[in-house]
Amino acid sequence: MSHAAPESDHDEVVRLTQASFADPGRASGRYGHRIRLLECSDAELDERFRRGDLGSEIRGHAGLVVVHAHADGTVWSDPARLPWETAPWIILRDQIPDDPDVPVDVVTIPGLVDRGGLVAAIDAHPGAAWALVALQRGSSRRGVADGLIAESATYSMLQGGPEFATWLAGRTGLRGPPRRRSDGPPVIVERDGGTLAITLHRPEVRNALDTTMRDALLESLAIARFDPSVSTVRVTGSGPDFCSGGDLDEFGTAPDPATAHRIRLSTSIGAVLHELRDRVSFEVHGASRGSGIELAAFAGRVAATGDSTFALPEVTMGLIPGAGGTVSIGRRVGRVRATTLALTGAIVDAPRALEWGLIDSIDS
């Protein structure tokens, strides 16, 4: 599924971007940020890095610069000194470079994400886009625990930002009567010898992860944590989809970002799944959105049916993945693909997910 913006939208994004250079007072983003798209060869980019910035063209530019860099065989000068990890721009390329020292944040993906889609996604939510990119740049130096802390801190910060507030206001305006809680347990747990089977069971809401399901999952996984005779943990979902992500009815209900950060870390399902990963397998089907794939990616094995699809929609809400996805997804598909998927919300089908290593098998 392509995430490209319609041609008219793409033209408008580029036009406004170019206008922001001619008129520094003009903003292209809905939140007052300015986005500039800069075409650049690797030789030019290397020279600008060595100078410590992107040259006089961006001095005084208050918004984000999206650099579309084109490979030209440049041998990079002392990559360790390149200040790109803290630079206020996002580097876009048409493919992932073979050289790991070549700076890149996001890439176009044929048939899935084009340049227009990337620029439009950044323009729509520049705060969340920049927070995601900045977080992901340092991901290779962090272990899982540190990665979860950094993700939660960034997520919590964005919960207090204008992009999430705008999304939440729109969501509140469309929200109907409170949804009735399911009569049954949110998680069904069965044990057969050394096998612990856990089934997400809120099919009426496509197994959306709410606090009751979160707590039930943690209680279920505690059986394996404290009983080494449990050799296998299988996680499945009931209904047409494995998991639609976090329950949107609970978004924005935390009393404040600091409290949300503390609760998120103290109730991290991802941390427990990483601890148990060698014993855990997920069997997913239908749609796996947000936390549905973020949590599964921690497991030692992920099997999917042929109709499975995967997406990270949080940036479209003014947030970033918050269930561990900036840690787990990148460890499976690489930092650049993970950032690109999270930035755009692009939907990945099962064959592509298998090719990338997001899942380990496609089962009937």
C-alpha cells in the first residue's frame, strides 16, 4: 500500500517549503513550523557537515530542514566527527546506504513510501517527526532498558505538545458514548504442561490494548517469569485482528506526562517480553497496529498469517511508538526502516514483513 500524498498535496508541500526560504516569516506547517526541502549531493553534504552546518542557506531557519541526499560515491571525511545526530534536519535518501557511516534518517521504499509521502508526513506533524528521528539516531548505543526509558520520556514529552492536543481535540469531538467493557476477561490464559497459551480477548474492539488488558498480560507473563518449568509462551488474539494497538478511549487520560512516564516504565510489557524472548512466540493475524506489532517484535519468534498487515500510526497522532516499538522494531528491520515506517504510518503486508525480518514466518 502506497503512502504517497496525492500529487496536488505534494505540490503544495513543496511550494510552501520553497516559499519559506524566500519569506522567512512564512510557515508551512499547521503548528507554525517551517519545513525546507534541500536537494543535495553527498559531496555537498559532506562539505557542509565539515563546516558544522548546512551553510548560509539555513542560518536563522527556525523550522526543520529535510535534506534529500543523492549518492555520488563520496568517501566521507572522518564520519565520527559528523554532527548529524544533533543536527536540526532530517536526511532522506532513496535507499539505505551500504556504508553504515553515511548519514540517513528515512528512505523512500518503492511501492510503499515515496518522497512526497515522507515530506507530507513531516509537514503534518513536524514536532513528532523530529522527536522520532532524534530518538532513533542514538538507538544503536542503547540497550533495551535504556531504549525504553528514552522512548517513554520522548512519548511523555509529546503528550504535552500541541500536535497531540490537536489530535485529541478532534478525537474528543467525534467520540460517542463510553464503550461498554467486555463481560469476559481481557486475556485468556491456559497452561498445558510447559506451555503457557495467552490469548488477547477483546474482539469487539479488535483487541485494543487498554489498562485492563495490560495488567492481565503482565500477570500472565509473570507465571513464566517466576516458573522456569514454563518452556514455551504462545501469544495469540481472538477475533478478526490480532491487535489494533492502544485503546484510543484511554489516550490523554493520564493526569500529566510525568506520571504517564512513570507508569509506562513500571508496567512495561515490552521489558518483560524481552526478558522472556527465548521462550516467547507470537502468532498474529489480520491487522497488527501500534502496540500490536511493537510488543510482538520483542518475541523470539513471530509467525503471521498471509492476510496480516502491520503499521505504526502514532506519529499521525502527534506521538511516537510508545509500547517499545522504537526499540523492538529497529532491532528486527533496522533503524532506518523502523523510522520510516513510524514516520509515515505506512502499512506493510506479510511478504514484505517477512523479507525485512519483522516476522519470522508466514503460516496458513
